[in-house]
Amino acid sequence: MVFWVYFVLNNLRETLRPALEKVGKGFAATGLSPNFWTVVGLIIALSSAVVYGMGVEFGLIIGGILLLVSGFFDMVDGQVARVTGKTSKKGEYLDSMFDKISEVAIFLGILVGGYAEPYLVLLAITLSLLVSYARAKSDLINIKLQGIGIGERAERLLVIAIIGIIGFMDYAVIIVIIIAGITLIQRMIFTTKNIKE
């Protein structure tokens, strides 16, 4: 099932690429900066985390929809930056930090809401952060890891949102653990092979 999820997500990303470029142009026409859309994405992601944490009726559905919307805006900011040529180190930094904040918040919401075993949520958070750390560490030695691994942040949160919506959050967390663990290994191997002594 894990590799089926990866296959679907990977093909979905390629299929949506032209449409995302059009979306970027549309949002760029508003004149609002990429950082504005980054903040919008963070606020919606935190709202999703709160919904998960409250454990309300239909919480998995509402939280999942909010998480999908936040993921949409997470794509919008990058597309707007590319379309307008307003890419910046400050924007990249804020985007990266907000991504980690929102991801941890989502898992904490799942934990507080009691949707999965605490040790599984802890493992999912840990591996997800290690995947991000592996990329940051490799960036420092000029080895780029974007696109390396089957479970980048977008894939992990999409699994949480979609499988959570259909009522199987515990399985979603387990899948995240598996794909994050595989991605961590893939990134470590790729970096090790490409280090020039």
C-alpha cells in the first residue's frame, strides 16, 4: 500500500504541474507577496491542528479538508514567487520554518485528539523532522535533496489528510512512519555517495 500511495502522489504531482503554474499566475495577479500566501497556509494548517486536537465530531473530515487547503496555499506561495521572480532567501527561510511548525502542530493535534497511539505519533514527528534535517544538512555541503525520497513533506501531509478523512488516521500515521523512514535512508545514501572528500 505504501508504494501504491507513492505512485499515486508522484503521478498526481506531475499531472497537476501545468495547472499549478496557471494558479500561480492567478494569485500573482492579486499583487500580494509570496510571503503573504505562506502565512495564509500556516494559519490554515494551525486551524487544522486545532480541529484535530479538539476531537470534535467530524474532526477528521474538517481537519483533513483544512489540511488540504493549507497544502494548496503551500504550493501557491512557491508558484507566485516563481511567476513574479520574487524568490528570496527570507521567503525560503520563512517557508521552511512555517512548514516545520505546521507539520509538528498537525501531529500534536492528532496526538491530543487521540486519533493514533502516542508512540506512533512521536515516531512520525521524529522521522519527519529527521527527513527535513537530512535535507538541511546536505544543503550545507551543496548537495541538493529536493525530490529525493518517496515521502517528502507534501506527500506525508497528503497521506494524513486523505486517509484521515476516510477514518483511518492510525493507518495514515503508520504509513507516514514508513515513507519518512524510507526517505531518510534514501537521503542519507544519496548524500553519502555524493560527498566529495
